[in-house]
Amino acid sequence: MAPSRDVAIVAFAQSDHRRRTDELSEVEMVMPVLHEVLRRTGLKTADIGFTCSGSSDYLAGRAFSFTMALDGVGAWPPISESHVETDGAWALYEAWVKLLTGESDTALVYSYGKASPGSVRDVLSRQLDPYYLAPLWPDSVALAALQAQALIDAGDTTEAELAAIAARSRDAATTNPHAQLPGARPHGDHVVAPLRTGDCPPIGDGAAAVVLAAGDKARELCERPAWIRGMDHRVEAHALGVRDLTDSPSTRLAARRAGAFDRPVDTAELHAPFTSQEVVLRKALDLDDSVRVNPSGGALAANPVMAAGLIRLGEAAARVHRGESDRALAHATSGPCLQQNLVAVLEGESHVR
């Protein structure tokens, strides 16, 4: 079913992603990004009809930490606001639904994460089943390595092919001024076999924000809006043992519901923090070599936890804004081994529906 209202991403901004930001609070990290995304539209905080954010209290180490980040938005006079305890891509989904209802014409979406203060590999294990898996403390890289080994055993990839994905992604990042790793680097030693350092995402801090607008308002704010033609998200079973780690049926279903298979796309921004996950996503999304995958460098170039998925949507939209893409696919994930997946299809104004 087609959306009842045309909604577009009209602006995107992100921070420079850095290994550490000890001198900055979450508010200080988010504020410049919020100011930049509003500047690009000419809007003020009072002009925004709805605000939604994505972050994690586990990373911040304190409950309801997102309320402090609202200081960067300006919550007085009172604003219509919401929050999701996950990647900002899901905050964008909530804002999109809000605009589809007609309750607002504009929305501000932002997300941020500081993974540098502690061991993010261990923190992410708290997402696991609390009875059987979490007590074992398997870290995020170890679980990704299980998925990578399953792909190799199934004949879907090799370590050499994973190294090529890593090199391509980091080469692409040389044109991205915000990337944490702006160039190619040696593939390195094994972290957890078969994954090497080059197969794994950098640990760092960062923030991102987008502005959504509906109908003629979007055309007023952006010369070439990135229209959201469809968006959907699905989830796999929580228990890893009952899943086929070499495939992602939830991604495939979300893409089908979003209309990604209706016509070819020319660009795909995939939230694949590990090289092996790009292999899974390419298969699930039926992407061939004609599609340019992760021209921004993807999560292998900068992976701020809770913001990397929103960045994929923002990067895809920015390419539409610049006229470098007519029909782009954006993907976001959360949880171990691609557990939760969101897919959106973005089009430029000139593209015939």
C-alpha cells in the first residue's frame, strides 16, 4: 500500500566521527549537528512540528540520559517529542509515521552514541537472551565471527572476498570528510577468526540528524527532496540458534514491503558493521554489481553506535539531494548478527513513480 502522504528527507548533517570525545558531553556533541541541519533548511526549533531521537542509556551509563540531550534541541517552550532506545533509523521511522498521519508537516530526527568510554563489545552482549546467551558474555565481534564462519562454510564467501569488501569501503571513505577511517588500511590480524581487524568497524563517537517534511513544504525547504517511497522494519528470532545466519529473511521482507524490488535502485547504503554482513545483505536484497554499495564508506569507515543506521539513510538522501542518485535504498540494523532490519527506498523528484 502506497503512503497516504508524500514525505521526504530534506536535510542531513553529521559530526566528524572520532575515536574519543572525552572533552565533550552528549549535548556538546549533538548541538553543532542540530544547528547545521536546521541551518540547511532555514528552519528554527519553533518551526519543527515533531522531534524524535535515538540513543542508548547503556552507552551513557545512566537512566533517561536522552533527556539531557534535549538541552541541545531546546525543549522550552514545550515541544512535541519522542525517543527510541535504539538506532536513530527507528526514530526516523516513528517521525515518518507521525507525518503520514497529518499531525505535523516537519520533523527533526537525531541520534548519537559515545562508545569510547567503555567496552562496547561487552555492552552489546546485554541485548542477548538473558537466560541462555547473556550469562555467557559473548561479545559482538565473536558473534559476528560465528556468522562469518557460517558464510565461509556455506561457500558464500572467502576471507579474501571479505578483505576486498573492507578495502573497497575504506577507499570510498577517502571522499567522506566525516569518516573516522578516511583511507584504506592493511587487513590486519585475526580479532576473532575468521574476522580480521579490517573486517570489523571502528569504535568511536558521533551524532547525526535529518529533517523530514511533507508535500509542498519539502519542496520549499529542499531543491531536490529525497522522497520516502516506502519504509518497513522486521525482526528475526531472538535466539541465534534457531536462525540461519547466512541469510536475512527479515531484511528481504522489509525490502519487499518498502517496494525495493519494484524497480532497480542505483545506490545502496547498507548498515553492515562487519564485512561478512554485507555478503548477507547483498543476497537478501538481490543487489548486483550495477548498484553502487556504500559510496560513503559505510559502517566500516565510521560506526557510531545508535547513529550509524540513521547515517545510512542520511547518506542515501544526500546523494539524491546532489543529483548523484535517482533511486536509492537505505538499510539499518540493530542487535546481533543482523537481528533487526529496516529498509527504506528514496527517490528524487524527477523519478517517475
